[in-house]
Amino acid sequence: MDRFDVVIIGGGIHGAGAAQAAAAAGHSVLLLEKNSLAYGSSSRSSKLIHGGLRYLESAQFHLVYECLHERHLLTRIAPELVSLESFYIPVYETTSRSRLKLFSGLTLYALLGGLKASTHFHVLNRKQWRSLDGLTQQGLKAVYQYYDGRTDDRALTHAVMHSAIELGAESKIPAEFISASCDHDNVHITYMENAITKHCQASVLINAAGAWVNPVLQKISPASPTMNIDLVQGTHLVLDGLPVKHCFYFEAPQDKRAVFLLPWKSKTLLGTTETHFSGQPENVSALQHEKDYLLDVARHYFPDSFTGNKTVNVVDEFAGLRVLPSGNKNDFNKPRDTVLYQSHARVVSIYGGKLTTYRLTAERLMKKLHKVLLAREVKAFTSNIKLIRQT
């Protein structure tokens, strides 16, 4: 029977990040993924490595600090995959956040980012407003420009996993996790590959199944409680007929949420929504009311693109699921911290998680499990491993 130091369930960005961190620390690693790398939310995000500007409103200052630090690091180790670009925040007479509030928020954002050049911002000169892709000028009072990071989430996940494999990790894709049982010294794991039931042992098991985190945890014995979570879907649209060269951070007129509109592979990416989801995670899909909501945002800020002979077409759509703690707060203001839930000395489940901070989450995982993992010769540090786009 095969034996590994670490077995990971889930091939999203957090599973790949955990595989990289464990392999870099010298451990033997196996990753099991039922479908394909980045199958779930890791390929259905807003494609941002962002500093978490909007988290300032809910006073999640530590999270903004971490996001800014990791964003800066990723632009250094993954320059082919993560780039800093200008983002624009228009302020209108009807905008709920005042110019002073936005100025204060952007100032705090820069301070939390250590006043690096990548955290600087400025107010756009009125003469430059006309260059913003046809953004409506009616009621426009100011435009702020700041920097944030962009990526191809699927490509980043593949690059991280490729790095893990180069460090010695193994993967089985597709392979379906069936069950696991823990004793004092080992985790005994059963999975299915090519319609054949297989078994292996591990010192630790990491549940990085994303939206499937609780169903996976329920297959591990001895039984332990699962965390109470909400699955919240975020829908994105890919548009043709609304060409933009700039990245925008809008306040949705309907409910004052944050919505991004960005150039994406010669088209335009628009998102996201926050809609409670129930059902099987693999069945998540964009809902009509979400599509209407997003198109109304685009129409509000670019009315000329929706008039006359002009046509804006939805050429693609996708929806991913966020794992958020259950509670009374609205989804926009719920904490976005990643929770590492240790249900057994040898089992840790990742609840939540952000694309931007995947590396930091993986490092914290390794620290949490160090007492049950034998020390190995360190091969590398993830903060210095260059990530290369895979063809």
C-alpha cells in the first residue's frame, strides 16, 4: 500500500497550494481531484489578485494587510501570471460612498500596504474622464485611480500544481475520494481511480474540497461536527459589444455592492453577484436575475453602448461558490477569513479561502500540522518559488 506524509483532497488553488507547500517542506504528497484542476471556483472567480479594498468597510484590516502583502509577493514570483493594473472608481452624485470616504479608504489601503508604489492612488483630472471607454459623464463628480492585481485563475492553479510536482508531489486526476479513517498514527484513505478502488495511508489528510468541504468531512471517521456555512454563488458574464481598455470598480446602483468590469481576452468580464445557493455544488449556474442585475449595472454606467444600433451580447457566463460562515450579517459584510478546522489531530479542513492568499493559507496549514509530521529536509520556500505559465 502506498504511503504519503500528506494526502490532499481537492485540486483547486488551495489544494494545489497545500501540495506545493508540503512538497517544498520535503514531504511526500498525493493530491486527489475528482474532476480536473481548478474545476470549481478556482476557475470561476473575478480573475483578481486584489488587495481587498472593499474589506475596509467591514473593518477586516488584517485581511487587507495580508492580501496586499501576498499580492506584492505574487507579482514578484509570478510575473507571467499576476500583473498590476490601474483600476478606476467613479464617484457620482448618487454614489453612496462620498469622495472623502473613498479618499480615506484609499489612504488607509496605502498605509496597510506599506506605502509601496503599488498602493498609491490619485484623483483623475477632469480632462481625462473622456478617455474612460465611454463611461457616462452625467452626474460624475470625481474618478479615483488605484492599482490592483489581475490573473488567469485557472492558469495560476496549474502553475502552482506544476511547481508542486516538480518538488516531488504526485497527483491522481480524476480520482474520487471515497472515505478515510483515522487512528493514532495514520489516516487510512480509500479512493476510486479508473473505476478501481484503491487505498493509501498518510500521516495527515487535508480537505481542500472548497464548496464540497462538508460532504468530504462527513466521509472521515471518527465522525466530527462540520462547520455551519452558507454557499454563496458569484456569477460573471463575458460580454461582446462593450469594449473597454480600463478596469473599473463600480458601486451597483441597485444595492451599492461592488461590481468589477474588466477587459478579458478581447472581451469584457463583468461580475460578481452574491446569491445564496442550495443544492449540489456541481450544479451551480448563472441565474437569470443575476444576469439581469449585472447587465443593468453595465447599462447604468455605459448607457451609450445599449442604445441605437449598438448591441451588447453575453457570449459566456459562469458561476462559482464562496464558502462563508453562517450568520445574520449580509453576505457582503461577512468575514472573509480562511478557517483551518482541525477535526482530528491528523485532519484539517479548509473553510473559505481567497485566491490572493492561497500561499499564506498553505503555509499556515503546514504550521498547524507540524506536530504530527516528521521533520524533513526543506527543499524550497514558497515565497521564493517562481511560478511559470504552463502551455
